[in-house]
Amino acid sequence: MKFFDYNSGFMRSALLLSRLTILNLIWLICCIPLITAGASTAAQYYCIRQLMDGDTAVFRNFRTGIKLYWKKASVIWLILSALTAAFCLAYYILTDAAVPGKSILVSVAALAFLTLVLTMLWVYPVMVSFKGNLREILFNAFVFTFMYAPITLIAAAFYAGAGFLLVRYLLARGLVILFGQSLVAYANMNLFGKVFLKYQKNI
């Protein structure tokens, strides 16, 4: 039957999903010590980029991604963690303290944190797609966030949808845990890849 032919759309999709499932399980295991979550996420995006280029060696590519990006990715993860803690502390202080213009300050802090979260959607894809130091990676991710705001919002919507399914439906919860992060990262990398292509041609 053509439906189960190796080159059929169904089989290609099934094989891709199986590889994303393996990748997601590796990513989850490597994120258990939270300090390694940044390096694991960078390796995941590197592996996805290789999958998009036709290289299906998930274990090897993940290991290569860890070796290539663990230092930069870990520093970015620590920066993100520190800023998140600072925003949470500021929010706690502002909501409990009787200060003038409290609502404005809370809104500004929330907007700054939202900007950080949206920028982080681009950071690891930029890291594995372009050469550069930490400052260049963060700057380029920030620029892409606003220059391609519709794509940023679509990428955020993918994560929001996965989060909603994780919280709302028990059956979907298992699927999200099984391959959700890798599937969303794959979808986002395809979105971002179309943006990156025009800049990579000029390198």
C-alpha cells in the first residue's frame, strides 16, 4: 500500500515524529539538573536544524550540539534565570508595597519580562544558525523579535497552545510530555529558518 510506503507522506511524518520523540526524551533527561537546561535546549535546536537538513542521527547530533554550545547556552540560561528571579522579586515587592504609581511600575516590569520571554524564543535558533559571541547572539535575537513580530507571536502561540493542552487535557498532557517541546521547537525552527535564509545568503 502506498500509504505505508517508505517515501509516503504518512511514513515521513511518522519517522519525523519518532525522531522528535527520541529527541524530546533526551532533552528532558538532560534538563533534570536545571543548570544544564540551556545547553540541552541549544543542543535540541542544533539537532532539529540537522534534521531539517536531512541528517537523522539524533543522538550524535545532540551530543555534538552540547559540545558546540554548552558554554554560551549555559551563560544565557543563567542570565535568563537571574532576570526571571529579579522580575519575580520586583513584582512581589511592588504588589505588596505602598508606592506611588505602583500599577505603572508593575506594567513596565511585566512588559520588560514579556520582551525577555519573546526574545528568548529566538536566542537558541540564532545561536545554532549564526556564528557570533554572546552579545551578538542576544542583540540579533532582540532585533529579530521585533523586526519579525508576527512570526514571534506565532512562535509564542505554539508554546501557549502546548501549555494549554498540558494543563487542560489529561490525554494531551502525555503527548505534550512525550514530544511536545521538540515538536514546537521544530515548528518554530521552520518559521525562523525562512527568516534566517535571507541573511545566511549574504554571509
